[in-house]
Amino acid sequence: MPESNFRLPPGMQVIVRDWLNANHVVFDDAERTVLIDSGYGRDTDFTLERLQAALRGRPLDWLVNTHCHSDHMGGNARVRDAYHCRLSIPIGEAALIKAWDDESLWLEYADQRCERFEFDDTIAPGDRMTWGGRDWLAIAAPGHDMGALMFHCEEEHLLISGDALWENGFGVLLPGSDRRERLAAARETLETISSLNARIVIPGHGTPFTGIEAALERSFQRLAAFERDETRMARHVLKVMFVFSLMDRRRLAQAEVPAYLASIPLYRDFNARYFQLANAELAQLVVGELERSGAVKKTAGWLVPA
């Protein structure tokens, strides 16, 4: 974990990853070992290497997901295969995982991948777990994912927030017929976080941070902008999903971007609903905004993540 101005309690580690893989939280005490979130499937070899080092040769007893998106659950099948560990998911995700609902799980629908897995049980809001020798409370965190959970340790003033709160934002919110419900849920989740006595947030992406009030203010401002403009929400989703897939693929020929967008259901659906652009125009919109923001760059005819 990068150098910080705070220390985590003994028996707890954070493995900071990237924007393709969610961070991992590892607990290691006399009772059990626990992993929170398993990263993206493409990078599971690296995940297993880092996990083995963190566990110092001990077996993994329990794998838990904050929510069921590919960057958080993508390594579930292989991690469980390697350790034969218990696997728990949020109770609100159980029906989607049992049915393997591709669209709701943002898999092939959004050009993402995850090996199918089975889970042992579920965790519900209000459940309490002992991890790292300390009491953790599961708290509902709907918005980015309506079934998501976050985990709070009151004793240590710690919050594992998943994608409900990052230092500079939160996970994408989908527009559409249930837009107002998702926006209201995200606002309620942020208000819940502000009511906790947390001093350190361990986000799903990015380094752990302490400036919680400032992070919440930035998130409330972004949320207000989305509440005012549904098309802005849609553009944001397309850009985030495109960068995610570009990181997965590592590069994409510039000339192929229009055809690529036309081939993926999410982009087709969003274009038909919000933009009604020709494929080349949609590519110009998405890539142009990402290039100006510094998220992607063009090199020798290829588009690569920056």
C-alpha cells in the first residue's frame, strides 16, 4: 500500500490496484483470513500472487464481494478454485448471480468478462462480521449498484466503501427509467457515509484517504450535476465503460472504434436513446472528450489508455 499519514490496525492490509481491478482488503488473524473483492478476471494471476504474499502462506478462508461488477468479482471463480474458500455476496445480488443476468451484471452487454461462479451465502445490511479481530457492520450502499454493501468498523473509524465513495467521485450511475431512484439512492448512501464516524475510507479504486468531508462534497456536487442533466449521465457512462474496455483490450485501432461501438449492446442502446448519432460521430464524441481529459491517447494509429 502506498505511504499514507495513517496506519491500519494489525491484521489488516490493503492491496491498491488500478481502474480495471478493484482494490483488495485482506484480513489475517488467529481465527480466519478474509479477502474483500477479487479484481478483474484478466489479471487473476497477479491477484493470486499478491494474495499469497499478503497471507504469508496461510490459506484463504473467506472471500466477500462489496458488489457484483466484473472489476470486483472477476477473480471469484479462480480464487475460490485455488483456496476452496467460503464465498459470500451481498444479498441484493443473489438473484442476478443465480440467473447470471448479463445485462444487469454489465458483462457482454458492456464488453466485460467474468467467469461464472457459485456462492455459499449472502451478507445483508445490518449483519456483523469479525474480521481482523474487530467488529464490522454491513451497510447498504445502493446507487452505483443497487445491491452494493459497504463495511464499517466503528472501533477503528474505518469504512470499506467499495464504489459508493472514492476520493474524487463514485462509480457510474445509470440513466434511464429508474434514474431518479438510483440518484436518490446514491444521495442517501453519501448521507449515510457522512453520518458515520469514519476517519479513513478504503475505496474500491484509488488509495485509502482521510479527507472524507472534502470527498463527500465533491461527490455531492457531481451528483447534483447528474440530477440536472440525464444526457450528461449517459455521456459519463459511455466514457467510463469505453476506458474500462480499452484497459482490458490494452489498445484499439482508431479506425475500428465506430464499428466497435456499434457492436456492443450498451453503446447501441445509449446512442439510440440519448444521442441518435452515426457511429463515426458517436466515436468522435466519446474519444474526443476522453482525449481532451487525458484519459486516452492516440499513437501510431492506435487508441490506448493514458
